[in-house]
Amino acid sequence: MSIPGSPEETTPRPKPRPAFGGSLLEVRGLSLSTRRGEQLTKDVSLYIRPGEMVVLTGPETPALSALLHALAGLLPLKDGQVFVDQVNLVANIKVFRSRIGYVPREDTLPEGDTVREVLQDAARMYLPRETSSEARRHKLVQVLMDMGLQEVESSRVNKLSDPQRRLVSVAVQVIKSPSYLLVDESASGSDAYSDAKLAKILHQFARKGLTVVMVSRSPAAAQLANKVAVLAPGGALAWYGPPDEALAYFREMMPEMQGTPEAVGFDAILPYLEGKNTTQHDGKDWGKRFQAHPAYELHSLNPLLTKRPDLLLQDRPLSRLRGDEEEAQAPRAIRQASAASQFFTLTGRSLRGLLRTRAGLMALIAPLLAAVIDLLISSPQMLDPFEGDPWRAAAVSGLLVFFSLLIPAVIFSQFLYQEKAVYRRDRRQNMSLTAYLFSKLWILGLFAGYQSLVLTVGHFIASGIGGGILSLPVYWFSLFLLSVIGGLLGLLASAIASSALSAIGIALLLIIPQVILGGVINPIIETNPASRILSMIMPARHGFEAVLTASGFGQDLVNDPCLRLSPEQQQTLSDEQKQVCACQGINIFSRCNFPGIYQTFSPAIEQNEPQAPTLGADVRLPVQPVLRQGITLEQFANEIGEYTLALESYQGILDRYISNLRQYAQALSTWQRNRSLAIGRAEGQLALANQRYGPFLGVSLASNWVTLIGFTLLFFVLLAVAQKRKGVI
């Protein structure tokens, strides 16, 4: 595609169609400063023709990079302007983003991808939407050849040398056929051979019509350039023009080198500007000195604006004349890949990046390790009324909630930070933020589904679930929502972190309060009122409720009407009133299935009440004989003897009765005490469990799921805001 006013349209003689439609770049009086007000560039003006290769050099790297940022439209401009084909760049940045090739100092390549995969993704995302698959493949092969990357196209990025990675970064920008290419100096540094190789490749692109601006300190790059822009300390333009003229210009100002002109090269100019070899000139005067030189009007300013007579020698003279009167119209925006297409490309890249790194191995192994821990601390009898342990069962559920939040938070805490340079590169090309975030959410969803499945099946094998196999989907979905929330908190930490270590720290700071204030470790009833209020806004609280409910823990406590009363009201209940309750009174050991409740069981519960002894209806006190008329003394004596014997027998019966009565009283007391102790211990255990975990029980699963989904949406919105604030520089 050619741009109106390009050389092939204005030159009368037919010329071969260039591979690139290079743009005209104009920098007018550009002054840049840091946020602290430190001067970076001062009144810099450049005129860069289409198809020219310009090397920016100087002793101060931040100033050079800032100038390149301005040419890329990444900085708001207060003093000065940048025009692309006579169109204001900053005012039309959305149109030009897809037309600018910008290679920053930092590395912008995904570590786990091969060179071919990197370029394939770039072709899918950056080339015009209507580009066919065949055209993309042809473009990819051509770029691999132009950049000399055929031998390493199957190699992963993390296996490449720094110079090779630099070539791939340039190839990513070249593959979209930009209007102009900006290449910053590598932050990792490179050797002279690599610098010369890259400069030679860029020079070939310029010969094909691409406008190239390169920041470099390499003498070889400067010699290959059409023009060299030299920034002096303080940001003033010390020179802009052809490299041979630059050498002659600085040779005149370096009297100590005039005797040996062959030794004067660009490697000597930068130390001279810094004042390392001489103190003859003040760096602040470089700008004024160059503006007084004829080269300033000839090369830095628009020749038409300076009324030079070489109109016929200029590129696109008619468009220049029109440009003197009014600004040209901005070109139409290039329709790149749709948001849906970007989503699939970004998802594939993220999935490859996850599976090919240690994070991917951790993502596969960590849920399995959590399931193994569950197997070690759980038991099939954990929820059994006879051998179960309610505190152990609740602790295991809390541990699963903790794992569901912690594991994805740690894994995904590095997800965005590690590719922040790649993200900025893609955002500079109008990448959809929605497509980017949804690709991460999709990967997180896959991991959350896998983790919750492993934890659910592992827990079912380890201890079973109260609701049986039919409750597994309910249990899985509760853990799934928790895993998604944990991953979103990790992504949020990754979005706001300033280093890889701080990302993990922020993720832990977001997770630990969830576990503590959510009641997973410390029961809510044992915390202060403020903590109980805060627990309501903790996703872990609602997740813990859902997991406990799904596991069937404490279902009888929820259904018992007596336990819905206050502790004071429960104490006033009579045994008759407790008969309607399953988990109060004697019914505890026949109708209540709370874990471990039968461990307080006493045999007295099943024994009948001891029977009270009786004397018998035929046992009576003997009647004492009396002396009556007509009875002989001998007869009376016999009666007295018989009476004495009967009285002794009665006394023996009475003594045995009293002994039996004492034994009965003791047996009755023991029976009543054992029953009361068993029931009291059971009621006390149920009361404590109800006090600790009552707030978590009897909840509506649907309501808790809706709450967790609400937290998911909230954290996703916060993530989008944090990621958008990163910018594109």
C-alpha cells in the first residue's frame, strides 16, 4: 500500500514498488523533561525523509530514549510537535499506533515461545484483518529471511542469545510492514559485531523504503545511516546530518585531533561531547553552535519552510507546498485483528507460556500435593457419628478453602508481571484490553476447574462427602469459584507489583486476611465484633460456608429447632420439651448424626431405670400374743416363742429390704448420673459446635454462589483498572 504523495506517485520515471511505504517524520522544536522537571531534550528539530535511516546518538541514554518515545507517540508533548506525513502524531495517535514499529530498550518477547510462534502471533494480531493465511505465512517466511533467523526459528526465546533476541524483537515489528521503524538501544548491551549486523539489516530495510530511526552508540551503525542526530549533554542537538559531514564538523572543533584526522571517528565524538578529552566547549552551547551552522537549515528544518531553492529535489514537493498552508488529513485506521481473534491468539500464547515454564509444572503438581495432604489428615470416619471428629472435619474443609485460594494466587501472581513488557508492546499496537484480560481469565478458569476437580475427588476418596456422590458437583463448583477468586487476587497482585518478589508478597497479603477474618482458621465467634463484620466482605467466609454445607457437616444442627433458641432458652427446656428435638436430650443418641457425638455415649442410655425393691404383700409385722383367759402358761410360752421366731424372720426380711433399697438408691443415682453426663457432654459438644460453626451452617448455596460470583466480577473490574493504568511506555 502506498501513501499519497509518496515518491512513486510524484516522480515521472517509473520505479519499482518499494517493499515499505515509508513516512516523512518532522520533529519541530521538541523539548522534553522528566516528571521531576529535569531537562532531557531542548529545542530539537529533525526532518527525516521516507526511506532514510537515522541514528540517534549521544552520551545521555535517557534523552535518546525519550526522543524515540516522542516519535512513537508515547509521550504528551508540551513544547514542540511531531508530524508524520504532515499529520500531528499525538492528536491522531490511535490511527498511527498500528503503523508504528517500535522496539524499546527492554526485551518484549514471551520466554516460552519459539521464534516462529512469536512471529505467527504478531502476524495474526498486527497485520490488517483482511490478510489471508497464505499472505501471513509468506510474510513470516520473508521476515525470517530478511532478519537471518531461519536457523533459530524453532528455538525457544529463552534459549537465544541477547543479539538474537534483539533481532526477533525487530522482526516482530517489521512483520506488520510499519510506516516507520523505531529501534532503541538494547538495555542488556551488545558487542560491536551484533550492533553492526543489526544496523546492516536496518539499512537494507531503509533501502526498501522503510523509514528507520535507531538509537545506537555503534560507530558502524552511524556510518551506515543516511543521517546522524547527536544529542549533547543537556539535550541540545549538537548535529543532524550525513555521517561524513558530522565527522568533518566535529573534527573542526577538536584541534587536538586535526593532525590525525583518520583517528577521528564516532567513537571519539561521544567522549568529546562529555568533556572527557577536552574542556574546550561547554555542553550548553552545542545547540546554539549547530543552529548557527548551515547544516541546521539544510537538514533539521523543512527545506520548503526555510525557502531553499532545491524544491525539485525534495520528496513529494506538492504535498510539502500544501503542508505549508494546512495540515494534511490523517490516514484511515488499519483494521487489525478483531477482539475475538486477539482473544484466541493471546489465549494460545498464555497457555504455552504457562505449560512451558515452572509455573505450569507447579500448576499441575500443587493441586495434587494439596489432595495428598487431604488424604493424610482426613479419614473415611471423619463425619461418622461414632468415630468422627467434628473439629477435624471443619479444619479439613477450612484447609481446602485455604488451598483453593492460595495455590492459584501464588501461581498467577507472576502471570502479568513477567509479561508486562509484552503487554506494553501489544498495547502499543491497539491490542484490546478486554481480549487480553479475558484470555487470562480463560486460562484461570481452566486451572480452577482442574484444581477444584482434583481437590473434590481427593477429598471424596479421603473422607467421603456427607451428601454422597450426588453432592460432588456442588462441592466442585464451590471450590471452583474460590479458585477463580484466588487466581484473580494473584493477577491483581501481579498487575500492581513492582517486582516479582513483591507480587508474591502482595498476593499473600490479599489471601491471609481472607483466611483469618473469614473464619477458616479462627472461628468467627471467638473474634471481636469488628472482625465479625469484616468477615462478611471476605470471599473466604462465603466459600467456607458453601464447602461446609456441601460436605453435609452439621446438617442436623441446622434442622434442630431447639438449637435455634438462644443458650439461655435452651437451658430452660425440660426433658419433655426436648423430645421434639433430634439433637437435644435423650434423642441425641438415636436421632442426631453429628460427627463423633456417640463418643460421649454411656451404656446407661440403653439401660432401663433400676426397679425399686418391694417387701411383698404377704410380709407383715407379726402380732404379739397376749395372755388371755383359758390359756395355760405353757401354751402362752409357746406362742411367745413362735412370735419371737416370726419377729426375727420379719426383721431379717426387713433388713434385706433396707439393703436392697440402699442398693437401688445407689444404682439409680449411678444410672441417672451416667445418663446426665452422657447427655450433658453431648449437648455441650453440640452447643460448642453450634457456637463456632453455626454462622456457617444452614446457608443457601445458591445465595453464596451468587455472592462469590459478585466478588469475581468485582476483582475482575479492579484488575482491569489496575492493568489499564500501566500505560504503554
